[in-house]
Amino acid sequence: MKITIFGTGCPKCIMLENLAKQAVAELNLAEATVEHEYDIERIIEEGIMSTPALKIDGSIMCAGRLPSLDELKSWLKN
């Protein structure tokens, strides 16, 4: 499972990265990787117009907001 956080490094983007890592740890998803894309041009290429954003295995799950830990964990379970 590949999880990508999109954001230029603002506090909310960092918070989303930490939430994703926490969710992965709590669910014991050893096969999951969490990456953070900081490059604004690459973010725009993905079609993301507001950050933070989260992509799981090729699907944008949210953009422009922070999901709750429970919401994030439910996405990772499915």
C-alpha cells in the first residue's frame, strides 16, 4: 500500500503525514509506505488544488482538509 501526502510543508501537511504514520502503526500495516510530496509542480500535476491532500494507492482520498484519525484508518482498512 502506498500512501502519499501532498503539501509544501505547512503545519497541516506535517500533521497529516503524522496522522497517516500513526494510522499505519495502529493498524500494523507493515506493507504500507508513507511518502510526502513537497514539490508544488508535482502537486499540481496530480490535479490537487488545495493542500493538505492524501492519496492511497492511486486514489485521492481528500484535499484541502485534515481527516480524523478514525476516517483515515477506515480508508486504510478498505
